[in-house]
Amino acid sequence: MKDHHSSSVLSELGEREAVRRLAARLTSRADVRVGIGDDCAVTEADGAPFDWLLTTDPVIEGVHFLPDAPPEAVGHKAAGRVLSDIAACGGEPLWVLLNVVATDYCPMERLEAVYDGAERLCARFGAAIIGGDLSRGERLELHAFAVGRVSRGHAVLRSGARPGDILYVTGRLGGSIRGRHLTFEPRVREGRWLAEGGWATAMMDVSDGLAADVRRILERSGVGATIRLDRVPVSDDVRSPGKNEASSVRHALCDGEDFELLFTVRSNRSAAFERAWADAFALPCTAIGEITTEVGCLRVTDADGHGGVYGDQGYEHFRD
Amino acid sequence: MKDHHSSSVLSELGEREAVRRLAARLTSRADVRVGIGDDCAVTEADGAPFDWLLTTDPVIEGVHFLPDAPPEAVGHKAAGRVLSDIAACGGEPLWVLLNVVATDYCPMERLEAVYDGAERLCARFGAAIIGGDLSRGERLELHAFAVGRVSRGHAVLRSGARPGDILYVTGRLGGSIRGRHLTFEPRVREGRWLAEGGWATAMMDVSDGLAADVRRILERSGVGATIRLDRVPVSDDVRSPGKNEASSVRHALCDGEDFELLFTVRSNRSAAFERAWADAFALPCTAIGEITTEVGCLRVTDADGHGGVYGDQGYEHFRD
């Protein structure tokens, strides 16, 4: 009998549902700790004191950057996305492979600049680009693949949040489309520090927007969360004299491609964590809410505790 | 001062020269044994008795398959290309990540069939698909990444051929466009056996055509080769009553996408090798020539020893 679900086209299903269905068809191996559904796949290596972190992301002209984007920035973004995934699991990035699709008339200089941008970012974190493939196509596309490692059993997953944990985010959110989506800093050092110190109980990077990404932690961890909207750190990119505060916060919740770290810390360690963070990093790190027992439920409140459930369509007060 | 080489476009340079220039811009890490330029990158991991093999290949609609190709076969090819790279280094494939680019109107059934084709092939060799990404585009594209392993120091590289070595190829070559390029069997078991038994001194898979691929072994090993054209195993796909023998051999030399193994064995072990192979496998394995001291020079001869240098444009006698 034919599965009637299968007759849908991708635009009806959406990316997440399609990935869920594809993942359901796959079988695994005993050495795979985490497959599809986290920032990285996590695998064990026989005889080594590490787990491996494997991840891949595309960066496609017209989808992830405009044709006139500086090519160094395009390369930076391609490497940055996979480095950010490894950071989000608390790992050390090691090796990167980069598949490039380019047009026949693509100037060699443009490709070299793409590689230089990717290489420069990798080198800053000690990672090396060691392979890839070049093929012809209709537009510039990069598919980056990265391998990282983390001490065995120490990968920080989306599934580790528990009721009572404090929810933190690094940096400031919103408005990355104004340029930061091409120049962001993957939080590799911060991610490793959070994993090595055992601070983070769950972690991911903010790629689809804070509200959407918090939901993934809730789903994977089987918990809920309340976010204090007045505490969400808003980027200067979405603050301007003409905009009201609610609009700025909405951007911070929904814009995406911030590539900041979103993570949870046990509440009885949060004071020590905040002191240790302040000693280690100049980057802001902000407590924006806490994990609750209401499975899958995201609530947002203002400073006075007023608010409500933040549904799939967002919170009504924060519409224009 | 600006490098005047950089002003070329990709179609003028060709893929190999472009990759050479890009690779020259990259820096490496101490744990990278082999970077760009072999079938896989080879890396070491502290404390593990293995080296790691990393590879990636694209499979793109209109380049690597036609729009009406069966989707299972497209998935098979995407997985098969990376499994074949790992086989060509003598490794065991472990984990595969698969990036998919698809159109908005791509039926979910088509994507599921692509995944099923990839999954089925991986499963047959004990490998698992454990990650990937789905994004929207103008045509179907797959970018597969694979990780394999090989006992430390035992990866078989393109650089290990020495004068006097006998040159072998598995299976039969030519005419894969008639269907085999979508249904080929990656020679994973054979590749591992060749590496574990210490038989193969240099190895790669035949993807661009025997003549072009032999040259890569010659370049990386700093040697030459003579191929006996009457011994090149020709696929039934290029034999037909209407075709002459020279034309069939030309197809076997030039067609590409055979995904057979091309490798060298020390001449003093070749008799023992041939007996051991015949005991282990039903697949044909044919001695087609030998490695010489003439650096970079590929000669072709007939059964009587007549022939000449096979240049970039092929051997004159074998033109139509």
C-alpha cells in the first residue's frame, strides 16, 4: 500500500517535516551517539578518548547570500556555519572539506577570495581545509563539511535541559541581515569552555531565530521555557530612533542567522557560572529565562510577569 | 602587484588547474597526512589505532545524471561515489552525511527514493547516513561526505607506485553512460582486502577514465607507465558487432565513471597476488601494464610491442 503522506511536494511540507521523514528512513550504527536532529552528529572512535562531531551546511547564492556579496564574506559564512555547529556541541574543529559549485564564467579571483575567507576563519580556530570538489553549475554554492572532536561523552546536546535550568544567550540578537550574517564570529572558544567546564547542560547555535531555536531545545529535552522579553539582548542593528522596543525584540526573537550560542545552566551553578564567564570573556552572556516543566510550551513575559504562550505564529503583542 | 593568473575564468582554466590553485592557498595541520590531491584526505587521531579517511563528491542533475534518472539510482550514485573513494584508499566506510538541494515542487516521494537508494548502498557496506541538510534550489543536487577508517599508516595512496610495479584494474571499463554510472558497485571489500593484505602499493578509483587516472598515479608517484592495450578489459557496453576493437579500447581508456579500482602491485608479489585474488573474488582483475622510470610518461603498446606515447590528446592510432 502506498503511503499517502509521500505525495506532498517539498514546499507544502516544509524543510523540518521533510527532514524528519527522511531521517525516519535511516538506520544507524552502534557507534553513532547522535544522528540527525542536533547541531552535529556525534560518533565514537574506537580507542580514542574523543567523540567525533560531524556537520555539514550549504551556503547558496540567492538563498544564503546575494550575488554582490563580497566573496571573502561568502567563504567566511560557509566555514563559519560549520564551525558554529561544532561550537554548539562544545567541540574543537579540526578538518573542513569544501565543495564548490560555480559557473563557467566565474572568475578564478572570485573563487580564490571565497577560499581565502573560509581558510582565514578556519585558521583562526586551528582548523584546516583539507579537501573538497569543484563542479560547474548555474550559481555559486558552497557545501562545507566539518569534523571536530570533544572529550568522550562531553558533547553538549540539545537534549540536556532540565526544569529549573537558566537559559542564556551570548552576544546580541536580531538584524543579522544588515551584514552580520556574513561576518559573524562562530563562538568556538566559548562553546569549548562551556563544555569543558561542564557549565552547559544543553546548547545549540541560533540560526533560525531565538524563538524557533529555543523550541528545538524544548522538543529534544522534553521541557518548556519562559523567556523574559525585557532581558533579550537586542543588537544595535535593530535599534533605531524610529523603531519601538517591541519591534526590536521581535527582530531579536525571529530574525535568525545570529550564530550566537543558546544554552542552559543548572540554577544552583548559575551565579558561579556568571562570575566565571565574566572572568573569561568580554562577550556579553545574558540570562533570558528559565526551563519549565510544561513540555513543549514556550511562554514569554515582560518585566512584570505579564505575557502568554508564544505560539507557532509568534506572540500577538509583538506583531506590527 | 596583482597576480595576472587570477584573472581567468573557470571554463578557461579547467577544474584540475583551478583546484590546484585553490589547494595552493591552503595551510594544513600536523595531523593531516594527505590533503587535497588523493581520493580521500587522510588524518590521524591522537590515541586511535586508525587513520581517518574523509571525502566528498557532488552528484548534480544535468551534470552527473539526467532529470529522468530513477531517484533510487541517483541516491545510489551519490553514496557510491564517496564509498568508492574510501575503497580506493583501502578503508572501511563508517559515516555519511548527505546535503540535498531540491526544488520547491520536488515530490517528497522522489526525495525518499533518493535517500532509500543511498541508504541501501551504505547499509550493504556497514556505513550509516547520520546527517545532512536540505535546502531549496533550481535542480536536484546531492553533496555526500563520508568518513572511513584504515589501520594507521595503511591508507593506500596514489603516490606509492614504483618502477617495475604491475598495473591492475578490476572489472571491465567503458560505456558506463549506458547505465552503469548509476548502478556501479563501489569496490569496498576489494579495496580493504588490497590494503589489509599489503598488496596494493598505489591505488585510486577510475572516475575520469583509465588514461586520465593512470596519469594521476604517475604524477603523484613520480613514475611512468606502459599500458598493453590488448589487455585492457573492455565492458560489454562498448562491444557491439558494428564497432571495431580500437574504438572499444578507446572507450575503455577514456569514458570514465567506471568506479573500478586501478592499482599497482610489486612485481615479485604479482603471481601470489593473482592467486590470492582469484581465491577471494569472482570479480575479474587484470594486469594491464607496468610502471616505468620515465617520469610522467604514459606509453601504450599492442601485443607485439608496437605503440607510442599516449599524449594529452590520446594516441593517434586510436582516433576514429
